[in-house]
Amino acid sequence: MSKRTRLWLVALVVGGLFVALPGAAVAETDSATSDTAVVDEHTDFDKIKRRALNAIEKRMATVARLAHHVESSKTVTDEHAAKLLHDLRAAHEGLEELVRKVKAAATPEELRELIGMIGDFKIYQVLKPKVLQVLASDRIVAATRHLAKFSNTLEMLIERAAEAGYDVERPKYLLMKMRRNIAAAHELAAPVADKVIDLQPEDWPDPAKEALKEGHRRLRAAVEHLHVARKKGRQIVHWLRNLADPTIDLRELD
């Protein structure tokens, strides 16, 4: 096997990602080294094939984990779950077919073409982030609904405290801030799922890259608002529990 051919085979793998490269000429070997060259060529070919299969199987494992996250989510909507699972099944089936083709590849040319297809699925660029963002979007929306319901309970208890003669200016202010943060979190997170759920591998880099970047930004901001809302809620609960002579039933908070 010539030095150029060996370099070509090694160059097929760059940082764990497989790329298609131009073909390289294979020089003839003399009779004294031909047997060794054939062994080396098959060894390198098989090694690169194994690496290709490992790269595909890694992506299949990622798809399987994402499907588990969708199926086990208690907050994802039925519509979103159905769409995500459809895309995940399609990706998994496509990767399974690619595994069969790679295993059957008999020449460096065949293998080179198949290796180039691994990146076409855009598992890490598109599929994984969009699934996680849809799940996060639905999870945050569910959390805002729960907090909004909790804020109503807090309002009722504050009113009882006011009727009992307590100064409720402070908890009312905290409740107003809490509800503003709940509304902000919902406004930021709710649209993300529908904006990214239809993204496909062919949408990379545009419009997928920008849409996912914006989705990530909105979700992070929404989470911050949720943290603040929960903090305000805890402050109100603390105020209620520390009334000098409580006349309201705080078991409703449990």
C-alpha cells in the first residue's frame, strides 16, 4: 500500500467527524512487499469502517435517549410529542440503514461516500437541540401555570390576613412582582416550541442555526423569570407563616 493511500485512509477521520475527500491514486507495490501492503490496506480500511460504525451508533444512542426523554416527559403536549417522536423514528431508521450500507461497503470509494452521509442527519446541530428546546418550552409553560394557580392561593390568604387587620402592603407588592415574572416567563417560553419543532436537517445552517440560538436565549431568560417568581412566592409564604397571631389556615399552602 502506498504512503499516499495510507494517508488518505487516515485522513477520512478528522476529530471524530467523517468527511468526504477527493480520491487519491494508489501506486503499485513490488512483489516483495505486496502481501504486507494488502494486509495493511485491509487493516486500515476495517479500522475506518469501525470508526464510521461507532460514529453512527453514537448518534443512534443519542436519538434513543431523546425519544426516552419525550416519552417520559409529563409536561410535553401530545401534539409536540407526536411530531418529535416521528422525527426521531425517521432519524433512527435512516441511521440503521446507513449502518447496513457501511457494513456492506467493499471499497474505499463506497466507504468514503457513506461516511459523508453521517453528517447529513445533523443530529447534534438540529435534532437534539430542537427536541430539548421543545421539551423545555412545554415544561416552563406548565411551571408558569402551576405558579399562576399558586399565586391565586397566596392572594386569597393575603386577603384573609387583611381582613384580620394585618398590614398587607408588602405581600401584595411581592405578589404583583411574582405575577409579572410568571407572565414574562410564559411570554418568552411559550412560542419556542412551535418555532423550532419543524426544523429539519436540511434547514442547517439557515434558518435552523438562528432559530435555535434565539430559542436558547428565550428559554434561559424564561428560567430566570421563573426563579424570581418562585423567590417572591417563598417570601410571601414566609410573611404569612410569621404573622404574630395567624388566623388563617396555612395548610392550604401544602
